[in-house]
Amino acid sequence: MVNVQPIPGPAHAEDRALEADHPTSKVAMFTGDQPLPLDCGIDLAPFQIAYQTYGELNAGKSNAVLVCHALTGDQHVANVHPVTGKPGWWITLVGPGKPLDTDRYFIICSNVIGGCMGSTGPASTNPVTGKVWGLDFPVITIPDMVRAQAMLIDRLGIDTLFAVVGGSMGGMQVLQWCAAYPQRVFSALPIACSTRHSAQNIAFHELGRQAVMADPDWRDGRYVEQGTHPHRGLGVARMAAHITYLSDAALHRKFGRRMQDRELPTFSFDADFQVESYLRHQGSSFVERFDANSYLYLTRAMDYFDIAADHDGVLAAAFRGTRTRFCVVSFTSDWLFPTSESRATVHALNASGARVSFAEIETDRGHDAFLLDVPEFFDIARAFLESAGHSRGLTADE
Amino acid sequence: MSEMSAPQPALPLADSVPPRKRYRRKGRYRSDHLLLAEMIEPNSKVLDVGCGDGDLLQLLETRGVDGRGIELSREGVNHCVAKGLAVVQGDADTDLVNYPDDAFDYVILSQTLQATRQPKAVLENLLRIGSRAIVSFPNFGHWKMRLQLLIGGHMPRTDNLPATWYDTPNIHFCTIKDFVQLCDEINVRMERAVALDLYGRPLRFNAPWWFWNMFGEQGVFLLSRAEKIR
């Protein structure tokens, strides 16, 4: 028989399951009298939001920055991840002396509603049944995520955020914040994102969801009760998605056609090529920390995102009269959220009279560039935040 | 979330986009910028197309102007953002069409017209987006230019336009006379016209056109729509 190498099962399944209800984070509980009104018409209550903070809130509460995480990110921006033990996902940008300087700003990042790292989502326990929500969890949207974040910000006693920052799905949340709560956002840094999810992106998400649901271990979403986990389906979904985060040039530069620990092809379906081995690693490390149903819900939320549709098809109307300062950033080799999408956002912001800057950063590293060490991007982010801080009256010693 | 590649060096960030060499400065500002700024009413809304390092926008903002910019070069955008200016990376030829009608009181095109692919279309867009446009450009009718072509027999090069014919970004040179003709053709009203000498100082006001066309190193025009051009 030809040698095959399936994606191994998750090693940290128990840790992950624990994080869903009892996260290694601060938790804001919202009881029955404070429901989260969802776009699908359901009031979600009770629910909880898991979040991390870095730095100190100043006396005037004027230095709060909300970081919005991407599809498979979480609240652990700049600390060691409780499940994987890896460093925070944005330590390139967030930390002492970094563009999002934890010595100057009070940085908040919360797990999105529908996530699996402690905010209420399909991996959480449904208080009514005492069982994991699974597919009984209502379908959520990007505006729902932002509504929940606004409730958290209220809870923290913060009126106006100095900045809302995020890339990809995080960038969608940034734009949604600016459309829904313009008076609460002093400056906005939406990175590698769009005001609507493109047909191609919806198509890739559908591919990922179908891969999860085709795994017999998915069990119609009731895998937790039945003691399985669709790690192969979720792994494949992640592998496909991961290709969209990179670029042809980056893959070629990193891997080319090089072989993995061998000189000659094995004439099997083993991972002969380095790029295969790399993708399998991406798939298997992902399933260790992520819940399959949560992946379905969050990809769906991105698919539904379309700010213009909520404003009679006129994107500029969503930002009319805004006083928020915007800095939109895109990357040349990003084909998932290409520069044309960012330009469309910028044109709408210009048309609505917003104060907007826009920079396209030259890199061959694709969509993932926003998470990587790309100094030119950091320069822009730092410059934008510093000048906004100056206007906000934030000084270095605050 | 890959950590697959080694850190990638950023494009070198020039300390500044080199200024045109000879400009006289009054304090921290270029004299031609001060002239442009003086044409603009306080508290108006201004778009600077091809805003470079953002020096002019910064000057305008000290005068209460709500300024925006478009700049082609990434380094220029970086410098502008660092100064707290609202500047978008973009191209005058392709991006002006996306701005709505009457979005600005003034649209400035400083030393950029000659580098656009379609100067006429750009000019029309300027006056669609703004109630007024301020356009400055190097005058190819200047005596030094004429002399180089006439006597030297080669494409003119000056301190302010040092590029050779094969690497210049300036593909649509014109003279002050040519520009005036274009304005007539597309029904644009000239509210003010100033010719500047080699040092960016205005030539005397009462000079005739031929004098400006001969001795003006650049022309600066405050334009408005003669009537509805749409």
C-alpha cells in the first residue's frame, strides 16, 4: 500500500476545551439583564467575554487601544498562549517600545463572540442544557462581535477608544466600529481588510467549512459529546486557508520544489516536498488550539460582512460625518484582501469627508504580512499612532 | 499565522524627498509654497495632489486649512503620515476620478501636471472635485530652455529639472502659453496667474504674457470653472 501520512490528532484537546468556559484571561460576565442583541434576531444571554489587557489606563481614560483579532487569532496578543505555549500573535507590533507601546497605551484585546478561547461561542457550555452549544449556538456577525466589544468597553468604564486596530477579520471589526460607534473611535487602523467579503473569499470559506463537515468525526457538530474531534477536516480547512494567506512568490522563495529530508521522490503520498510538510504542520498545529464549530461560525461571520449593504448600498454613507482619523494599510502581494479592496474603502472614506491616510506596503509575503516583521508597516503604524496621540494630547509619560 | 520567513528589510526610508534645489525659504517654508498658501482662503478644504513630503499641507494646516493629500511615492506617504497629515498613496491619473464632485474648496497640483499621462483629463478632474484649482508647473518656454534647444541642440536640463530625456518622469512639458490655451479650450477661468523666477519669486505683475513665457521659470495659476463644464 502506498504510504500515507494523515494529520495527527490534537495533543491539547483538554486544555482547549477548558479554555472555552474557564479561560486563562480576565472575563467580563453579562447576565440575563444585559443580553447581546444579535443580528439574527436572538438576544444572547447570559454570555461572557474573555480579554487581555496590557499597560495602564491613564487618569483621563484617553489612552485605551482596542486590538481586534483575526479569524483564527485570540485575545493573547502579547503574552504566552495558554494552550500552545507560543508567544503572542502580535508581539511584533504590541509591547514596550513597539508601535502599540504598552508603556504609553492601555491595550485591550478580547476574544470575539463565537470564538473558542473564553468568549461565549459554540465551544462554550450552553447554560440551559448544560451541554456544549455546538450548532445550537446562533449564527453571529461582525457587527455582533463589535457590539459585544462595545459592551466590554462600557464595562471597563471607557467612553472613547484612542485607537481601534486590527488586520483581516480584525480590520473588518475596526471598520465596523467606525461605522457603528464613530464618536467612540478617535483613530482607526484597519489593515489588510475590506468593507465586504468578496465572492472568492466566501468561496474559500465554504471550501473550509465543507472540509470540516465532511469529516465523519464532525458528527453534525456534536463531536464533543461523542468524544471525537474533526481534526482532519479542520486541518484540511486550515491548509487551504493558509495558502490564501501567503503568495506564490513567498512560497517559491521559502520552499521552491525542495524535498523534505530526502533526495528523491518516494513515489507515495508522503510529504515529499517541503511545502507539503509545512502545510501539514500548519494544519495539525491549528487543530490543537481551535474548535471546529467555532471555525464554521467565524468564517460565516466574515462572509456576511458588507457595511455598504447596511447603508442602502452606499459605502460612503456608513462613514458620513465621521471625525475618526483613519490609516488604511494594504500589502502588495495580498491576494485575499488585495489593495483594490483597501482603495475602495479609502475612496468611500474620502467621499464621506473622513480624515484618511492610506499606504500600500511593498512585500511578497501575502496577506500574512500584517502579522510578520515588516518594518515599513511598523513605521507607518507608529507614525500614525504618534501623530494621533499628539492630537489626543497623549504625551510619552502618560 | 506563519513565522515562515526571515525578517524582510523595509525599503530604505529616505530622510526626505529631495526638494527642488534653488527654492528660497522664508523661515521654514518654501517661497513658492507661501505664494500658494496665500491664494487659499483660511478654513477651506484643500486637496494637494502630488503632495510629496507634505510641506505645503503642513503650512496650510497652520492656517486652519483642512488638508488632504495624494502622493505616488511610498516614502512620501510615510513622511506625511509621520507628520500627522491625511495622505493617500495614489496616482493623479487614475485616482482623481474616484473623488466626488465639489468635495474640496481647492485642489492643488504643484509641479505635477507635466508628469501626468493625461494632463487635460487631470485638469478637468481638478475642477470637478474642487471649486477652484491651483496649478503650478515648470515653464518650458523659459529662455534657458529655449537656448539649450536652439544653441545646444539637446533636450534642456536645468537645476530644477535635472533628469535626462530618457529617465525623466516629466512626459508632458508645456509652456505658459500652451497652458493658457488649454484653459481656454476647456472653458476654465483664470482668476490669478503668477510667473515665478528661478528662485521661486514672483515676476512683476504688469508684465505681458510673452515676457512671462520667456522669463517665468514656472507658472502658478488659480483656476475656477468658467461655467458649468458638466
